[in-house]
Amino acid sequence: MAVFRVKKPAGKPGEWFYCIEHKRAEEGPDCPSKNRFGPYPTKAAAEHAMETAAERNLEWDTDPRWDDKS
């Protein structure tokens, strides 16, 4: 019978991630990369990951150097 090991996501101590599945900051990481943003240097930065992403999306959507409509 084969024994399968569950591979834990790699990360360094002190790195923080925002898990979009659990909607919380996690040190580790605990969740797979498909479900998280990061790494962030602090827990506070990870907790604001969704706001940071929204701000960056707005900047990119309104950047006059890009014209995706032509």
C-alpha cells in the first residue's frame, strides 16, 4: 500500500500571507498558493491585502499609458 505525504506549502518564519479562502492573515503559509496573496512583511500588511489589490487594480485600470480598447 502506498503512503502519500501531504506537502506543506513552503515559507519562511515571519512571512505573512492573506488566505482568500479563510479571509484572514496567516503566518506560514498554511494554505496552498492558489488561495493566498503574499508574502507580506507584517501581519498588518497581510490583513490589508485585499485593499492593496483593489488600489493596484484601480491604478492599472485608469493608467493612461494603456489602451486595451483598440
